[in-house]
Amino acid sequence: LDNIDVHYSLLGLNNQPLDIIAQEQIFTNTLNFVSMSLLTNEISSISDSIKDRFCIDILPRIHNNVKSFIPESVYMERSHVWSETHESCGRYSQSPIIIKTACTVYRTFTPFDFSSAYNLQHDFTLLNTGHTVVGTYHGNDSSPFNLTGGGLNGTFRLHNFHLHWGENHRTGSEHQINDVKYPSEVHFVHINPQTKAVAVLGIFMNSTRHRNRTIYTRKRRDDIYNAENITITEWDNYFQAVANLTQKNNSVVLNLNLASLMGSNLDDFWRYGGSLTTPPCTEGITWTVFKTPVIFHERGIHALRNNIHTGNYRHPQPLFNRIHNAYHYTSYI
């Protein structure tokens, strides 16, 4: 990470969109279309030793035997040869990954502490890079968006945020939870100015047509409804602005509230060590993937598909021996 500008120009800026598995075939000689979600869900109650063997030894072998039943896109084909020009893209701690909740190790972290700037309106430059839209702080001073806690070492400052999306509402997120995909995923890239360490906050984006229908208590349901309205409104403002970015290098300055974009439930998340999801695929990135998606109107992302690209996500990478941790903040219960 000697040249931060180079690395971060490639984190979501020169993304090679990828298609990914529509249906999974595992151990084709003996089983037909076994659900990997079922496999991981069934091991939640077994002993730790068996669980470790499944998650670290068996599960990666299953993934290595997964076959795609859809034609590979140009971007999928390109991703397979990234390692020929960028060695890191073929290493063992690549992102994104499929998070298997049954293989999660629960840890205790301090809650995230976001500086007050996240809850205030600020101007951001939104730039069409030809592969995504990148938002950067537009102020003349240094970024006031500072992040601490959450198990991170030191203070991290917001560098940019950008989106990944798919060809339709069924796919688009880079990370998956038990093989479940979301239509989009937003990444908030942070850098520790002292150590140059990188921490990325990944938040799933779910369209209004596929929001979770879980029944809550009336108060909890009202809280979620109000939070969703704020999130939807802020993302509507975002999508209306980027709809005019029809050409590469087009940009617009937009007043946004980051907290509204990020949603109100940042209590539950997964943590693992990974990489950039575009070349040079630099490793050593601290990933935080939040459990609760933000909500947006499906129509908003159509302009990105039409003006920039139909999809810009990388397919999941092998987990190898990596462990993903989970954190749940329970003070509100």
C-alpha cells in the first residue's frame, strides 16, 4: 500500500463486473443440486471439532467443485486471468467471500464510533469512472469523517464510497450470506492516515420489492419503517443525481447525509481479512460486512445499468483457512 492513490483508484473505480453462479452443482457423481445453505445450517449444533473440519477442510472443497449453469460474461472471463497481470489476484486471502453463518466465530468488539460528520449534510463529488460511481468528500479541508471502534486499530478516515450492482434485482452484491445475494452492495472505504491500513464497510442494498417481511413488535416495526423511509429518500436523491452521469468522467456535486445512506442498524456485522475486489487485489484489507441491508427503490439503479454497465461485481473467492467473525451489539435489548 505504498501508493494509496493507485490502490484506491482501483477499489471500485476500475471494477471488472462479473456474473456469478445461478445454480450450484456439487459432487455431481453422487448428489444433484445440493443446497450449500442447507449443509451449513445443519452443522450449527455439532461439536466444534467437527464444525472446524467442515468449515476449514470440507467446505472449501465443495466450493472448488461448484459449477456455473450460465454462460460466463466477458467480465467473468477477465477475472480468471487477473492473476496473470496482478499476482495478488490469485492469492489466498481474496475478496469477496460467501459468509457461512454456521461457520462463524462470535467475538466481542467495541461498537463503532462514527464522528458527528456522518450525521450532517455534506457535499460530495460523484464521479462516473466508467465502471462505477465514486463519491468523495467535496470540502476544502481534510475529510471530517472519522471512524474508530468496531475492533479496528486506530482512527480511520473516509476515503470514498462506491456501489456494486448486478444485471437485475436477483444479483449484484459482491458478498453473499449463505449463498444469498442482494441487488447491490455499497462500500465505504476508510484509511488509517498513520498506518495506511485499510478498512472497508460493506452494506447490502435491498430493493423495496424484496425487503424482509419479518414481523416485529409494533414499536420495532415503526422504528424500522421510519429508518427505511429516511434511507430510501437519501438514496433516491443519490440515484436522481447519478442518472445524469451518462459519460465516463462526468461528475456532479451532491449534498448528502452519510448516516442516512448507511442505515440505522450497524450493530450486527461480520469481520474477516481480505483484499480489494479489483486489480491489483491488494490483500491486508479489514472487511466489515453488515447484516442488515439498506432499502432503495429498484428503479434507481436502472440508470447505472444503462449508463455505466449492466453489472460490476466480482464473484466470491475461496475462503481457504480464513475464519470470519461475527459481532452482535445487544445493549438495546
